[in-house]
Amino acid sequence: MNNKCNKCENKKFDFKCKKENAINSLFEVEHFLCNLKKVCNTVCLYKILK
């Protein structure tokens, strides 16, 4: 267990990597929400035309 703690302490915080990961995650969420909105619009249109 000491090895795990030592590894954690030895790692430096990489802000650039964390920033890129956060931006990529936000883009993925945005695209998911846009696709969800399109699906909802399609379902509503389907119900109207049915």
C-alpha cells in the first residue's frame, strides 16, 4: 500500500492535460445534448404526422 501512496505523491499535477480532458468532455456533452434534442424533435414530428 505504501507503493501506491508514493506513486501518487511523486506524480505532478499536469494542468495542460487536465484542461484538454475537461474541454473534450464538455464537447462530448454538448454533442450528446444536441443529438438528444434532434431525437426529441424527430419523435415529436413523428407523433404529429402519425
